[in-house]
Amino acid sequence: MDMSTETIVLSQKKIPLDESIKLPETVSGKFVDGKLTIRGPLGSVEQDFSKIPVSIKVGSDSVLISILGSRRKNRSVMKTASSLINNAIQGVMNGFVYKLKVIYAHFPVTVKIQGKKVLIENFYGERSPRVADIVGETKVEVQGEDLIVTGVSIQDVGQTAANIEQSTTVKRKDQRVFLDGVYIYARTRQ
């Protein structure tokens, strides 16, 4: 049998070129100038898609995402856009909550909210407070030794929690011994 005349056909998966995301009844969407706005019972989330190479069309009850090519990279970009939209829908429906714990060994640390800043005072006995920014429409409240960070945008809530955690980073000391700080211990929905 001559191998040159025989052809081998490998099965190939069909890659879908678009994805539809269903909007719940209480959620609406609008796409203008590369920005998608999702509105729901808890508020609205605006996501910028101007630098993401996908085509987005908003209908009355769904959002259609189409990719501009058929390669694996294009499919991964479509899945990223889909995740961003799903997170926005979950945010306006349920909201996101990050919980942080204030931990100290010797110097009692106090946390205060002042406008769009979180002040962490007396950290390792320092005279000046450490400052962390609150991003977007995120709300931060102090409940004893806990900080509760809530909001509708997962990016804003996560970045605010990360700002608070990173503001108490101990430098030039062994982190296994010096454990003081503010640490994220739970990520949930409202």
C-alpha cells in the first residue's frame, strides 16, 4: 500500500464565532462608543471594551459577543469579554463582598474611613497613618477587627481590598515573624 496516496483526516472541533449571554429580567444593558453599561437593582457597572477586539451587540434580553477571527487567541479574548460581562451582571444583581481582618501582636491598630481613603493608624507604632485608596463606588465599613468592602464592580471591590492589604506590607523584616497587617480572608456575594 502506497502511503503517499492515503490521506489522514484528524477531527477538528468547530470553534463558535459568537456567544450569547442572557440578561435577567431586572437587568438592562447599553453599548455606546466601546463602553458597555449594565444596570440592575443594586446599581450600574460600566466596562470599557474599546481596546478588546470583539464585537458586542445588546438586545432586549441578551448580549451577543462576536470575535473577529477564528484563532484560539480570538476565542480566549471572547471568553474574557464574556467573563467581564457575567461579573457585571452578577454585581448589579447580588454585589460583591470582600472581608479583611486586622491582625496585630503588640501595637493596637485602628482603622478609620475618611472620604475616599482608609487610614490605618498605629501600625507597628508608626506615628503617621498608612493610607489606602477606595476605588470607584466601593463602600468600606469597619466592624470591630474586620473591614467589610462591598460594591457592584468586582474590579473596584478587589482593587480596594488589595490597596488596603498592600498598604500594610512589612518591608525589610521576616514576614514569618512580623505577621501584623490587614489580610483578605473571604470573598463572597451579598
